Amino acid sequence: MRSKIIVTGGCGYIGSHTVIELIENDFEVVILDDLSNSTEKTLERINKITGVTPEFIKLDLKNSLETNKVFNEHKYASGVIHFAAHKAVGESVEQPLKYYKNNLYSLLNTLEAQSVNGINNFIFSSSATVYGTPDILPITEKNKTQRPFSPYGNTKKVAEEILDDFTKSNKAFSAISLRYFNPIGAHESGKIGELPNGIPNNLMPYITQTAAGIREKLMVYGNDYPTKDGTPIRDYIHVVDLAKAHVIAVKRLLKKEQETTLEFFNLGTGVGYSVLDVINTFETVTNSKLNYEITKRRDGDVPQLYASTDLAKNKLDWSANKKLDDMISSSWAWEQNLRNKT
Ligand code: UD1
């Protein structure tokens, strides 16, 4: 029998790419999503790519009664991948309670519903933001976590602490926290990708929207950082590589291969690119000029973040395959498809 995986936030950017990889690895998928920052149309797009429409339940995980009910109806599921969360850094600074309430209630209700129904495997969608401003690069999972600058980031750090306490208290429960660096790119079909609500906060969608004429100009936040060209360095990772790592992590839990009941893995490429590297590569890949301007630093940005990928390679036998060119060309193809359709 196929194993069933519950994917919260499965209509979102990383969630939908992961659902595709799960289906292609013969898992049955149930998506729980409140559609607050995603669309049900994603289900049709998943079907066009895989030939399968996953079961979908519109659910607000903040509602504990409803969450328990849904998990009870799916108590034979083998595990949960928990993506559902708000993720806009700037908005979280303005509305911290919205972020703590949504991201933490959802986590607590999911864990409680899992534990009541005996669904003992859990993958958490975490972020490199838990490392704050790192002293040592590349960042290994042994780097100390620090209080992130934003309430959004802090919900990820607090969530990891909750998981630490919970896995200690419930010995049957196993969890893996995947710390993403900077996910960009889109599925090679061009049928799914990132769908930012309103003005994008992140670099890649801002670039593609500027190139598509939706935004006038990209603002480059600072060129006075201590880096090779003065712009901050990040570890950009293709969302499909990231999605594949989730499937591997699920299999690790199902085969009971984990070494501790809570494990942490960095998901990055190990290679850092500056903002200007990304812009220059975009211009080369698309053979176009991007309208951009250097402006002042953005609060909370750190100069450099890139992963040590050794642990994921050694323990998960996973490493990212796709290069920056692929990430950028797939993001651009998705942006163009999106504009042609709507
Ligand atoms: C942020 C979050 C991270 C989250 C990630 C993906 C923090 C500190 N970081 O990462 O937790 O996982 O988004 O959602 O909370 N840039 C510009 N102009 C722009 C946009 C960005 O120059 O219009 C620059 C930024 O200064 C930065 C780089 O591009 O140096 C990447 O920024 P962004 O895509 O927003 O990701 P992070 O801030 O690294």
C-alpha cells in the first residue's frame, strides 16, 4: 500500500513542488491549506504535471477542533510535512502577533492532532534565518542559532525549540527540521512556481517582475557590505532540489534511519552569490538589461549566508544539482507563463 503524507501548505510555493516530488515517488498526498497565500488552481497544475490530483482539504490549522477532526479522518497517514506559515519578513515586523499566532498555533495544533492520532513522523520547513548573523562560514548545523531579526524568523527558531521539547517528551515521535537557504526557481514544466502576494519582498520575484514590466525598477539594498562587490551574498537553491530533499527526509523517517529523534539539515548549494551576480546572470540568461538602482541597506540583512552541505550529503545522500542559470531561467519561464495566462 502507498504511504500517505499530509502536506500542510501544499498549495504554496515550496509545498506544491514537494507534492509533485512525493507523487512521483509513489506517495499518496493529502494537502491541507487555508489558501490565504495560495490558490486552489495549483491542484489542476499538479495534475497537469503528474496526472494525479491530490486530495485537498481547505483548513485553517489555527482551528484546533477542525484540525483534530481532519487528522482523525487521516489517522493512517505515515507522516506530515508542515509548510503552512506566513513568510513575509517586513509584514512580520509590523504585525508580530499575526505571525506568532498563525505560525505557532498552526504548529502546536498540528503536533497535537498528530500525537492524538498516532501520526509520529514530522518534517518542518525551517530557515537559515535561525542562524542570525553567523560568525563562521560556511554555516554548519553546529553553528549556534541566534534570535532572528524578524518575528517571522523567530517563529522558525521558536518552532525548532518546541520540536526539541516535544520530541524529548514523546519518544514515539520523530522530526526533521530542514533549514532552507534561499529557494528560487520553478518547476521545469513552467506550470508551477512562486506566486508572491502583492509587491514581492524577495530578490528573484522582484527581478522577474521588473523584467516583465510589472515593477519599474529593482532596488539593490546596499553595495557597501564587506563582500567582493559590496552586495550581500546568499546561497540560492533551486526549489525542485529543495523539494527532492523533503522526499528523502520523509523516507528517512519512515525507514527509521534517523540518528536522533530531532535532526536538523541545511538545504543549500554551498555556493554563495552576490546580488550583483544574480542580476548579471539574469541579464546573460535572458539576454536583456534589468533596470536597477543601488540604494541604502535594508534593515536586518546580513552580509553573507551560505551553507555547509556536508551533513545533508553524508546523512541524506542529497545534494543540490541545479545551477544558478537553471534557477534563473526557470523563474523567468514561470513569470512569462504566468503573465500569458492571466
Ligand atoms: C529572506 C528571509 C529568510 C527567508 C527568505 C525566503 C530573513 C533575514 N531572511 O531571506 O528567512 O527564508 O527570505 O523567503 O528573515 N534584495 C535586494 N532588493 C530586493 C530584494 C532583495 O537587493 O528588492 C537583496 C537583499 O538585500 C538580500 C538578497 O537580495 O541581500 C536576498 O534577499 P531576499 O530574497 O529577500 O532573501 P533573504 O533576505 O536572504
